[in-house]
Amino acid sequence: MRILLDENLPHKLRRALGQRNVVTVDYMNWNGLKNGALLRTAEQSGIDVLVTGDTTLRYEQNLQGRSISVVVLSAQKWTILRDHMDSIEIAIDSAVPGSFVAVDCGVFRRERRSASGVGE
């Protein structure tokens, strides 16, 4: 199984996926490709799973009849993703062609500061 990490995800995720065959959009020189072109190019290059933090992709692209699957992560920050590696790995390993799988990793929230500068 060949896995592609979208450019909106941290490179630490690649290392955390261990022995899997993982490449990044950056490594493949596909930076800047729009979603449809990225899916088409990845599929033609033998990529089986695209892992992305683009939560709108599932509403923009139809995967029916395609050989690639998409795993969508709800967060893009490594500090959040690292706590959800089990769920991410299960989603990748169980992905089937033409499917979208969403992994709820929570979301990054900035701490609010009061007027005194202390977090609330």
C-alpha cells in the first residue's frame, strides 16, 4: 500500500507511520496541485491512500469508481495528531478504494487570554 501525505500535514506524521510506504506531496514535487489534479496524479502514480487535513475535500470530490481512498484528519497539528496515531493507522490500513474515511482527532484551539493576560 502506497500512502501520500498532503502538504497540509506535518512530516512527523510520516515518521510516525513506521514501516508503511509513505511519501509526501512535497517529496513527489506535487505542491500546489489542486484537489482534483492531486487525486488524479496520485492515482496514476500508484498511490492507494491520500491522507489529508482538508476537511472539505469529501464535499468537493467524488471518489466513485476510483482506485484511491482518502483519509481525512480533523486536525493538522502534530501535537494533536500524535495522540491519535492508533485511530489514524486503523483508518489507513482499512481504507478501501473509492472511499472517504474521517478520523476525529479533535481540533486545535488557541487558549483565550483575559485582559490580564492569564488564560481562562
